[in-house]
Amino acid sequence: MFIPLHDKNTLKYIKVQYVTISLIVINIAVWLITGPIATEEFANATLLGFGYIPALVFDYAQLDPSLIVVPDGFTFITYSFLHGDFMHLAMNMLFLWVFGDNVEDALGHFRFLMFYFACAAAGALAHGLLDPASEAPLIGASGAISGVVAAYFLLHPKVRVWVLVFFRIPLPLPAAIPLAFWIGQQFFMLVVDPGSGVSWSAHVGGIVAGLVLVVVLRRRGVPLFDRTIVTPRAVEHKVASAVVLPQPVPETHKPPTPWGRPTV
């Protein structure tokens, strides 16, 4: 288990990651409204009205009309803004803060927002397909965050990321090491503990969506795996041949030495 702390990965195309920042602010605001300052009745109504409930989406159950806030299809997105407790929120937002800015940089603001929502929807869909009759609301940004982590893994595996290993040991590691471990853990847990209170299927759905979508949505010219854009050899040769080097001065034109004889 690791916690990401910081990466030294400067932005190349955008000045400010305002979509990432806005998502974090909205998630925190929603948690404050539906958590610490909300009544239990209001919090439960919010979970049922905005959470993703597979049984409703796949028509295995019906919700009391007084609790319906948005159509079932909207809950593929709205569920991702709800969190159960502070640690649930904090971990998701920390991952988004560390990795989201560079993914936003690689995709652009609007496409990153669409990417984020698509990964959230993919996570909800994977969760629902695994247990379509479930009446428990799915909440949390983990599906979307999993997509962001997967995208960062493809874009910047060589970048050094400071991580807190086992909650106590800070280490600077190439992103490929902790992220590959984290991604593998999600698939492993889905196999060995599918009935857990954590929706590993939502994580896996977000990961798969992130791996596919970052390839399609990244800016033209943005490389994968931290590769640099290599100048074609033909262009290099053309540039090199166009360079005029200074010619040596013929012996007869060299200035004389102080004694009047040419330098040999």
C-alpha cells in the first residue's frame, strides 16, 4: 500500500489545471453538505437519490418517487461526487491532486473533464454488471480516479513520484513501480474478494477506460511512456547539410608573425 505525495512533473501545455482543482473543490463541497453538516435523513436521501444503484438501473427494483432526484442514467456520474467519510474523500482527492494535473495537461481541459466522467461511468457500469440486482448505492470518485491513475501510468511511467510506503516510509520511485503495483492490486482484489465493501470492479472498470481513452484523447504529439518526439533523420540530415562551417584561411592569406615570416 502506498500514498502518493508529490511528483516533479511540470505542465507543458496549460498554465493551471483548473478542471482538476474544480473537481476537488466540488467533491469537498458536496461532502461537507451531505456529511458533517447534514442530518441523517438528508444524507440517506442523497445516497439514494444520487448514488448509483444497479437494481434501479437494470430494473430489478423501483425507488420511492419522493426520493428520485435525477434520472437513473445521471447516477453514472453523480455517484462519483459522494463520499462516505473524510478518509474516503481525502484519499481520492490526494490521488487526483498528484496525478490529475498532468493528465489534464496531456488531454486539454475539456477532454480531461469528459475523460474523468467517462471513467466514472465505466466504473459504475462494471460494478453494475458484476451484481445487477444490488440495491446498495455505489458512491465515491474511485472509478474516475482509477482512470486518471491508469492514464498517468501510460503517459509518465519514468517520472519520479514521492510516495509514502506502508504509511510511513517516504520514497522517490519511478511512477511505473507504485502505479503498476496499485493497478495489479485492483485486479487481484476483484478476483479474491469480489464481495467486499470496496467496489474493486468499479476500480477495474475505471482503469480499463483510462488506459483506452488516454490513447485516443491525448493531444496530437503527446507521447506515451515518457518518450520524446524524435526528429526524423531526413530532417536532421537536411539541417546539417545547410550549416555552413567556417573555412580555414589559406596559408598565403594568414597575417605575418612579428618577424615577418608566415606561420606554418
